[in-house]
Amino acid sequence: MSVLVLQGSSTSRDCLISSLKAHGFQPVQTVSAVSALTQALADRKGLSAILVDLTLDEDLLACQAIRAADPTIPLLVLFNESSAGRLEQALAVGASGCIPEPLNPLELAAKLRAAIRQHRDVHRVEPEQGTAAADPLTHLANEQGFQRQLDRCWRRNRRSPSPISLIVLNIDHFSPFNQLYGRAAGDDCLCRIAGAIQKALYRPDDFAAHRGTGEFAVLLPGTPHAGALVVAERLRGTVMDLAIPHADSSAGSTVTISLGVATAGLNRVPEDLVSAAERALSQAKLRGRNQCVALEEEPALSPA
């Protein structure tokens, strides 16, 4: 897996390169300026992911240049305490996720592999379908990509049975948000929430999708009910941390989300898992929004 790194400090760059190579990322190409990055992007055949250091003066310009050259390639940003203030801007202009410094080599490798795997799953062309399975706005999987990933997950689960959890979430009062702030602000809100969702997912197999206007889904293979609840609350908190103003919401003064969680054990069918998570989401909305609701027991689904 080939990785391109835009980073300034030679000391930290050497540490990063060593960590990447130790975890099987080869080759690792480095540049230290946007001009050199643009040249490298012109010949990016075989490139799996890009890392950009947010401590650089041209960091946001670099993110924009990458997205102009390739709207879908995994783009992760490195940030520390001094550069955390630019993280939201980086996600808004197209970064796929973020990695804190000082580096944890295991977290670095896991997040890179997760981003690369999701990109490959979303953009894998299947002859019988042939249409794109990625949402061009958020760069997450779309509804078709989500259904394909869910089917793959179910097929794998037959060979190695384990719990499968699903989180379905909606942006609270998203239509009033669009009416109040305009379509461009609505699109920006969707992109920032997509970035927040990716930021909150830590495992390589976790899979996020934008299913429709203001609605997302997170598939958590191999995750039991208790673990899915932890992820759901992390997602809710991460979106609240964005602090996007929303003056026409009954759920708070900023943009919030409502979430429904369901978990299926063995001998279940995927359609019923989705239905169970959506029922839980409906309950979250009825209870006042900006909260997570999970079924107390695994859904009583039909045999496969």
C-alpha cells in the first residue's frame, strides 16, 4: 500500500516514515511543499492514501489541491495541540479523517487501513451493478454502497459467525437548517458531519455511509450491543463538538443527531436489522431528539 506524506519537520517525518514501513506500507513517498505535492499527484498511479501535516502553513491549500486532483482518495490529516484549531477546516475541505500527534503507530496503521479498505469497498466495480457506490458530496458510501457492504458482511458472517451492529442516524431538523441557512451551508454541514463520523470510527472494518439527505448509517461487524452503544454515544458527542449553529432546532442551539442502534446475532437477515435500527431511530426522535435509543434485546429477526 503506497502512501504519500506532506510533512515539514525532518525529525517527525523520519519517525512517521519508520512507523508506516514497520506496519507494511510501501512505498512511502514524502514531499514538503504543495508544489511538490501537485507534481506527485500528477503521477499517482497505485497510490493508496495521502497524509497531510496540519502544522504546515499550506496545509489547507494542500487538502484542496488533493481533492481537486482526486475527490475520493483517502486523505488523512495529522494534528497536534497547536494545530487542532484548523482540524474542522481541513475536514470541511475534504479530509477523510484525522490522526493525533504524538503518533501512536497502531492507531496510525489502523486508521490508514480502515480508510483504504473503505475506499476500495466503495469503489470496487461489480459487473452486475456497474454504477458508482460513492456519494460525491460526503465521499462516504451511498445507499447502494451501504447495501453492498451489508451483504458482504452477512456473507462473511456465515463463515465466521459473530454479532453485527448497525447505527442509523439523522441530523435533527435538517430541512429547517437548509431553509434557514441555505443549500450551500447544508452541504457544508453534511460534509463536516461525514468527517466527524469517520473521526469517531476506530476499527478497520467499521463502515460509514450517507444513505440520503441528512441520514447516515454505520455498520459495525463483530461488535456486540454494548460496544455499539459506546460508538453511538461517541458519534453523538463528536457531532456536538462541531458546534454548528442551528437557530431553528428544538434539540439545541447547535446541530445535533438522533441515533438508533440494533444488533443481530446468528441466523438473521440484513433487511430486518436495518428495520430494527430505523425503529430505534424513530423512538429517539419521539423522545426529543439529540439522543441514542437502542433496542433492549437483539431484534427478533427472521431466520436466514
